[in-house]
Amino acid sequence: MPYHLRTIRRNRKRAKISYYKMIQKLKRVWCEGSFGTMKIKQNLYMTYKSGIQKTHE
């Protein structure tokens, strides 16, 4: 069996565990909320550049 299929199956099993769901919920609350606040404060409603190399200019 290809490696990526085994990884996908492990991830799907893990996603059903209640501890994993709780961690994901906390991540959404803390990380995404903070990022949204930074976007508003720095007036970053749209990104006009694409690609990692261009964002470091």
C-alpha cells in the first residue's frame, strides 16, 4: 500500500478522537482569532501578491 494512503487513514482515525477535536477547536479560537485581528489592525483585507518569494519583498 502506498505510504500516502496509510497516512490518510491514520489522519482520518485521529480526527474522530474527542481530544483531537478539542485541540482543533482551541486552535480555531486562538490562532484564527488572532490572525483575524492582525489583518484588521494592519489593513490586510486582500493580498495582492502570490507566492512565498514575493511575500518577503
